[in-house]
Amino acid sequence: MTALTLTHVSKSFGAVDVLKDISLSVEEGEFVVFVGPSGCGKSTLLRVIAGLEDATAGEVRIGGDLVNRTPPSKRGIAMVFQSYALYPHLNVRKNMTLALRQEGQPKEVIEERVANASRMLNLDPYLDRYPSELSGGQRQRVAIGRAIVRQPKLFLFDEPLSNLDAALRMNTRIEIANLHRQLSASMIYVTHDQTEAMTLADKIVVLRDGRVEQIGTPMELYNNPANQFVAGFLGSPSMNFFPAGLVNEGDARTMGIRPEDLFLSDTGPLGARVVHVEHLGGDTNVIADVQSHQITARLFGQHGIETGQALRLGFKPDKIYHFDAGGLPA
Amino acid sequence: MNKARTNPANTIAMHGALIAYTLIALFPVFVILVNSFKTRKAIFREPLALPDADSFSLSGYQTVLKQGDFFLYFQNSMIVTLASLFFILLFGAMAAYALSEYRFRGGKFLGLYLALGIMIPIRIGTVAILEMMVATGLVNTHWALILVYTAQGLPLAVFILTEFMRQVSDDLKNAGRIDGLSEYTIFFRLVLPLVRPAMATVAVFNMIPIWNDLWFPLILAPAEATKTLTLGSQVFIGQFVTDWNAVLSALSFAILPVLVLYVIFSRQLIRGITSGAVK
Ligand SMILES: Nc1ncnc2c1ncn2[C@@H]1O[C@H](COP(=O)(O)OP(=O)(O)OP(=O)(O)O)[C@@H](O)[C@H]1O
Ligand SMILES: [Mg+2]
């Protein structure tokens, strides 16, 4: 069964079209990540699914039921917000149980679900504290716990990690992945961080300007991007683009090559002058100018390359992409 | 730590300025209190002197307590002020929530229309108000004053509270909606507690003009049973003779409740002024 189906969903605020004809589906138990640059409508799409905004056109089905007219609390969803949105005047336990008490669940059920969620998220010591007495990471876990106790058909996460520092983000990312495995629930996760998208997703939906650019597994998108935007958006550092004419005289297309597919080669076709070197220990990122085009090469291991140095870069012919003027593969 | 705050010269200058301002602000209160305990002669001979054995007198307080039904006036003022504040805050907050939270046709215009009231003094409409009160039979009731003061206080209340409510996180309200809270519960249980400092600010701004008002009590509710404290004190001010002892004693009494209410609201008020400065 499909957990969520969107068919031709559009959303406008007055004259501004924020979402344009979006169709997609989320299978039962699937972890789907929406990615896209800031302002592309990810949060709006999530809010339409949650019922916090009405779709201007199109159908939203959750677990097969048409929910366009159903209020958020009856849609069988739970949402984790970027700002945590914990109730400041309630302690952790009450924050987690509010929805269940509102639904009129029996006391034993509530207790049991809180105990389970709290064990899963290591929240036991904090159940009687107020949100202001918790660290950012703990608040985030409470927000996730509040979603879990509802046992929703569909979890919605809106950039849940963006307020955490890098180390905590990585830990929480792993926790969320574990959670998904344990609960085997359907989840939608919004982020503009492509690393989160690649590491967590069963399926990635790339959005731009309110349109779906491509839907697929992380490796499908990485290996076969539908267009130049998707190619540039996924992968870090992002794909290099330059006129194919630099390599093949007279070729008018744009050539794309990932930084990790470039290597040093005395006979390589790209003559470059090093602008900047980032030594990461395991990798070395070389930023260099090829004529007036800046490209990044990610070399494995440590290299004694210096700024201003001239070098030649090569690549395997099967690793390159070509795009036409409209950004489509050519 | 902020450098300007730890520098001793700055600290002294800052506290000096604040103390000077406090003295200026408290001076009239001080003069009223001190002189209310003096004989009439002493008040005029040395208005700034503290009462001593010679000049000490409680005659003002005796007059006030004997003459008229002072406690009734006091009670009237209290009822009118508190009821007006209650309605200003309740309706002001509700209107502000609607204006800040819901997008509806004419919402912007309505906000502007409500804010316009800040600039138009309600006293301009006194004659019409009086006619209305006569027609509805509300003259000489507490309701006459409460309704007028509520109308007078609402524009500013709506204006201030709308701004504050816009800052309440959307995510929080949305979390409530997903958890199945009704719009009323979201308003009363989530939003109102978060704008409490702003509510206190509005309450203090409105409390003092209402408590001190002479105009509307004189016109709409001058009857003995509904006289407010300010109006009641006027019996001591005559065209030819003014019983200064009594006037000052009545004023001393009148200051008291305002002070108490202010202390209640001020903790919130300070938070209101500094909120946003520190997260
Ligand atoms: N209530 C609204 N009225 C008008 N325009 C809005 C409203 N809400 C969002 N928008 C517009 O819709 C677009 C998409 O907003 P949205 O919040 O969905 O972006 P996003 O993809 O979540 O971005 P971010 O990564 O920064 O969170 C933005 O251009 C925004 O200005
Ligand atoms: Mg967003």
C-alpha cells in the first residue's frame, strides 16, 4: 500500500505559485527525502501534506484516503519542526502526551507509549523537565518523541537537524536512521543538505522552484541525473561544469565532471593553475582555474600541491556528462 | 561581558541618571504623601518640610473617611478599572490573534481601521456617547464607564498585541494543530502565555488613565452610587475654598492601588521591554 500519494498538487499564495503540479508517492515503510535549495517550496509541500495549508489544486491521499478536507490532527501524521516547537509551559512528559490525551486514549496506553519512546530516545532522565531546561539536542529528541508516541501512518520531518552542531547532527542522523529501521514507518524528511539526503533516503525527491526535478534512489540520482541542476545539486563538492569546447574543439555543449572523477595526469586534457588547496587529511581538494573556469578536483590521499602551481588533470571518458543549453542531458 | 557595562565610570553615570530620574518621578508622590500628614497651615508655610510634632495632623484623613462614602468610591474605581482592563485585554488579544494569524479578505484594512482609533481621542464623541448611554439606560452604571474605557483602550491594545503575536512561532501553533488542539485552546493555552509581557504592558498603559479619569465619571456616572475615587475627591475642591488636607489624603489613598497593580504587572512589564534582547 502507498503511504502517501500526491497527484497534481499545486499551491499558490495570492499570485505567487509556490508549488507547481507535484505528483509523487511514498510507499509503506519508505524513507523519502525532499531536497532543494532554500525557498524552493519544501516546507510548503510538507505543510500541504500535513494539512496546515490547503492545496490550491490536486489530491493528497494518505494511506489511500483522500485527506484534502481532513484537519491535521485526523490525518494520521506527526510532524517534527525545525524549531522543535515544544510547548514551553509543559514538561517533557506532557509535551509528548498532549496529543494522546487530546484523542482521549486510555491512561495505560499513554504510559506505555511514552515509556517506549523515552527508552528509544534515552529521554528517561528528562521526563519531568521543561523544554527551557534542555539542550538543543535533547529538545530535538523530545520533538521526535512527541511524534513517535502518536504512532502515525506517516512521519514528517522539516529540517530537524539544521539547528544542531556538526557532531550532534551526525549522531542524530544515525539515530533517525535507526529509528526508521525499528519503527519501519513511512517517513518524509525535508532538508537542503545533500549529505543528509544521500545518507538517509530510500528515495530522493529533488525540488526546484516548486517543481519536481527528479525522483529516484540516491545512486540513481548520482549516476543518472535528469538534468544539470540535479547533477550540480547532489554530490559534495558539487559537479564541475565548463564548456565542452575546452576539451573538444567546437563542442557547444556543457560538460560536467564530478570532482572525485578527476585525477592528476601528465597527459590529461585539462591544463589548470591551482587557486587554492584544501588539505582534509584523507582527501585533498584542489580548486584550480582551467582558462577562466574554476573547477574542483578531489584527490584521494595527501598531495604536496601548492597555490599557483600548474598541473594537468585527466578523467575517464565514461565519467563525464554532457548537457545542452537547456540543462538537459545531451 | 559587555565592556560598557563593567566600566565603573559608566556604571556610576548610568546609576546616577537612573537615580536622578527616580527622584524626579517620585517627587510629586512624596510631596502629596508628606503634606497629607500636615496641618493646613504647615502645608502652605513649608510645603517640603517633613511633618513634625507641631505640624502633624490626620485631619485630612479624618475628613476623607467621614465625608462621603469613600470606600464605595474606591470600590467603584476598582471595579471599573479592573473590568475595563479585563475586557481590553480579552477582546484586544482576540482581535490581535485574528489579525496576526488568519489571512482573510480586508484583514489589512481592518488592522489599519482599528489602529486609527489610537489617533482619535474618544472624548470628541462625548455628546454622542452620552446620548447613547441615556438611550440605553446605562447612565449612572458601572457599565457606562467600562464600555467607554474598553473602547478607548482597544485600539492601542490591538496594535501592540498584533505585533507581539506575529512573533509567536508558527511552528508552535502548527504543532498544536497537529496534536489536535482547537483554535481556542491554541489561543488561550499557547499564544496568550507567550505574549503575557505584552499584555502586562498594555494593562499598565491603560490602567493609569482609566484610574485617573475625571471626564467620563463626571458625565456618565456622577451618581453617588457609581462615583469613582477621582470624582469623589472633587468634593473637597471648591470654587472658593479647597480642603487641601482632604484632597491630599484622598490622593494618597488613590495612589495606593495603582502602586499595587503596578507591582503585580511590572515583573511582566520588565520582561516585555527586554524580551527579544536576550534569548
Ligand atoms: N504564507 C506565505 N505567503 C506567501 N508566500 C509564501 C508563504 N509561505 C511561503 N511562501 C513562499 O513560498 C516559497 C517557498 O517557501 P518554503 O518555506 O516552502 O521554502 P523552503 O523550500 O522550505 O525553504 P528553506 O529551505 O529556506 O526552508 C518561498 O519563496 C516563500 O517566500
Ligand atoms: Mg523550509
